[in-house]
Amino acid sequence: MKSAWRWSLPFLVFAALAVFLYTGLFRDPREVPSPLIGKPAPAFALRDLHEPGRTFGTTDMRGQVWLLNVWASWCESCRIEHPLLVDLARQKIVPIVGLDYKDKDDLGKKWLADRGNPYSVSIVDGDGRVGIDWGVYGVPETFVVDKEGIIRYKQIGPVNADVLAKTIVPLVRRLQQS
Amino acid sequence: MRVTSLAGVIALGLVATVFALASSIAPAQTPADAALDARLKRLELTLRCLVCQNQTLADSDAPLAADLRREIRELAQGGKSDDDIRGFLTSRYGDFVLYDPPVQRNTFVLWFGPFALLVAGAAIWWRMGRRRARESQAADDGAAAARGRSLLES
């Protein structure tokens, strides 16, 4: 029994290390888990992109599940996810608030005019302060916020059809029912 | 002679340019500003830029790093301590922004794992050494006995 341990222990240690390193191969170090998940969404009141006189804030979304999509006209990978957001908006599952991050107003407006506007509201974060409050570091980012204003999910980088169908939409529906 | 005078003129011109540049770049700074700069620089060297990940906030040219440096400067000017500023960043971006991970439950393995491995290795090494010494002692005894026997029998 003792000698069985002696021979198998190095193999077990090796196997544990191999599993550890192997799973590490498939983890993306760019995806830093957000400490904001499960916490109240940081409050903001920002200028509307299309009606500069109007402000829109987190309090306006109280009582409903919503998405915050952080984008910019200079953001290359926002182009990839944009048609998916337009499609999601067309299905009227959940309101999407668009946060135009560190962008020029006219470029942002042109972008939406050219590619379709999936946002129920578009707001402007010109100097990126709200982005910092929300822990944004890689545009595009998408947050799911529940009825109580708690952040439930964060997608870093563009959403894809898989994430939308398997994660975001089911989560939204569950939160809407609760 | 002509060569040296030309070199002299060029050198003089260079020195003058350097001085002109230096005086135009560096704004008038009070000692308090310099102290704040030094403090922020020290702090930023311990913080990670999330965009480049392997650069500190002080070294990074990413726009987000510039925004965060601005934010940190404003917090510091508002009287916040280094710990407050670190708290500001970790509440938004997580412990990953700290190059020096805090000692807490989920980092025990990270902090103490290498020492545990070292102790385990040392223990195994010590035990193997002791056993080998015992075996070689026994082998020596056996060899000596055999020689004694062969001497007696001859």
C-alpha cells in the first residue's frame, strides 16, 4: 500500500498540474471578471445623443430589465455585434440603452443612421467617466441590469449569436419573470 | 582647426536647443506639484493597465490609462489616500488592477503555495537522504562481515 502511494503520487501531481495548465490554455486573460456583478449599477445621468437638452439616467430604467451596450463609432469590433443588436431590438425582448463612449456626437449619430439604431435611448459619455464607473476597459461591453438595478451579467467584447441565444436572452427572460 | 570650430558650433547649437526645449516643455512647478507627481508615479507603477495588461498605468499609452491617470490625479487632489484610490479602482476593475495581489482567502495558494511546495520538497529530500544513509551503513556492515568471513575461511 505504501509503495503504491510512492509510485502513484508523482503521477497524480503531474496529472493535477496538467489539468491545471490545460484549462489555462483556453481561458482568455483579457476577460477580467467584473467585481460589479451582483452589485447595484453605478448611477449616471447623461446627455441624450439625439436630444442634447434631455438627460437620461439609471433611475429612468427602474422596474425593468435592460441592457447597457457600450459602443463607439471608432470601435472596430462594435461593427461585428451591431447587426445582432439591431436584430435583438427588432424582437422587442428587452430595451437596449446605448452608451456612446468617448465619441464625437456627429460620428455617433451618423453611425446609427447608417447601420440602424437598436437603442431605445442613446446617451453620451464624452470623457469616459461613466465608463470608468462601470469598469469598462474594452469597448464594446454589454451589461444586463435587473429590475432592482443590479448588474447581473457583463459581456466583454462583442456579443455573438451564441452568447445572445444561450446566455443573455434566457437571463433577461428569467429576470423579467422574477 | 576648421573642423573643430564647426563641431564647436554644432555642439553649441545642440546645447542651446536642448535648453530651449527643456524650458518650453517643463511648466513652472511648485514643490507641492512635484511631490504629488512623485506620489502618483509611485502609485501608478503598482497598478495594471487593463488594456495592455502587462504594462503599468504609469507606462501605458492606452487612452483608458490616460483617463485613469486623470481620475487618480483628481482623487489625490481631492485629498484621497493611496488606499482610497486603490479601493476606487478595485471596486470597478477588480483585484486584477493591483500588481501586488492582496493576501486574502482566494490568494492564499498564490502567496503560500510556493513555500508549501518548498517545505514539502525539503521534507522529502531529508527523508530520502536519511534512508540512503541507513542503507549504505547497512551495506557497509554487510560488506565488512563478508570480508571477515572470507578472511576466517581462508
